[in-house]
Amino acid sequence: MLEIYNDYPFQANDDGSISIQSGDVRADDTRNIVMSLEIDAERPIDASDLVSIDVSFYNLFEKMRLDKASRMVPLVKGAKEVEADKEVVVERLVTSSAKTVIKAGRLIKENDISMARTLLQAAIERVEDSVKLSPDVLSPILQRLKNIEVKLRENAATASKHFMAEGTDLYSRMDIIDTGGVEVHDRIFEYRVIGDIDLYKCPDIKGTVQAQMRDGYRFVIFDLSDCKFIDSSAIGAFIQMVGWLRKRGGEFIVTNIVDSVRKVFTITRLENHIRVAHSMEEARDIVESIISATSR
């Protein structure tokens, strides 16, 4: 089973392959395609040619000639079986649930009620099978999926707009930190990020902040001096952590950002949502000013 989590157009070919069109990419930009592929362990598969990339580009060194290049991406199967990463599975379920609800809404609009119901029931079964992995995250999603199914049974004619709204809301994710019963304090958690921040690193970073919040922290400073790149997943994670910390009267601050990351902040206007300090000392001063202002 193949699931594609980006909104890029794709099509199934006659030979059984899937073509994904990621669109135009500037020379100074990157494009991530996130997917999951589940295969039958008993079925032999030649992983050496499982993924291929075809690129068309204008060759600046040859008077803007249109050239093409192709590359196979080899995948190597490990010597031993390993369990799926829990955080990755949870993120997959949240994303696929949102996409399923939105797709069901479109099907209802096209009057294909039966297929919409089938998709929704399959999504409910997938979440039910894995809810124990992260009850705090998946239980609310499971309940929302069941509520949506009830609305579909009650009034399919008006369910389409509701489905689209619910799916979009699931994409934005819900806060997963329960601050009840935790005694917060004014100490600062300072975290130096090593390397780039992308889809695969975000769960670890969010888990680190969650663990500190359970210990009562409400002020977090990220030192990004060793981070050269952040993608859209990092942007979403930053905004999400801002919400967690501000909900308990704290703050999330980033500092020492390099030019390549600052460019992303500028393009996305992240500085309108996230406090940015030029140095760790300035970040600490911001925290002290917040504490002083709230203690008056």
C-alpha cells in the first residue's frame, strides 16, 4: 500500500508504477516528497530500482538548453526486521486521517456516498488498530472520525462542507500537551539543535520539548547556530510549540539563526509568530522581561 502525504498530483501508470509531479523547483530551493510504502514481506521485490527520479532543467552553461537527467534511488533492506518508529506511525495516521476526511468530502459532493463511507470506515479501523501507540493524540482523532461518520449517516446532503472543514482542522493538529497537574516554574530550557530540521527530525524535537514541559518548563530557547536548513514541517513544529508554551504563560524563542534559515523566516513571515533573538544572552533577557512583567 502506498500513501503520499504531499498534495502533489500523481497518477497510476499501466505498468503499475506511480508518477508524482512535484512541479518547478528553483536552483536554490528544495522539494520534499513524503510517502509511506507497505509491502508484503513474503513477496520478493527488487528494491534497487524501486524509486526513480526524472528531472528536466535549463542548462545555464549551454545557452539555456533544455536537458534531462534520470537517477535510480536504491533502497537497501536491512539484515534484520525492526519495528516501525512509533512517532512516524502516529504522524502518518494523523496526516492520512485528515486527507481521508477531505477526500470523503469531495466524494460526497460528487454524490459518491458509498465510497466516502468506505474510506471513512477504513480510516477509523487504522486508527483503532494503533490508538495504543499514543492515546493522547489518537483517541481524540478517533472520536472525531466516528463523529464525522455519524454526521454522514444522519445527513449526507450537508456533510461535504463539514468534512472539508474537519479535514483541514485535523491537518493543523491539536495541542497534545496536557498541562493539568503540572507545577510550572521560571527556569529556562536551552536546547542546541544539531543539524537540519525536517519531517523526520521534528518528532524528536517535539518530544524533547514535551518532556521538558512535563517537568514544569514553560520557557524554551532553541539555539539554531548549527542548523542550516528547515522545511515546512519544522515551521509547523515551531508554531505548535509556541502554542503549547504560551498556553501556560511561557514563551518559545529561537536564536543564532544563520542566513539560510533567516531567509525562510523572512519568506514565511515566521517572525510574526515566533520570537527571534540575535544571541543567547538576548534570548535570556527576553525571558527575564516576560517574567518581570507577569509578576507585577
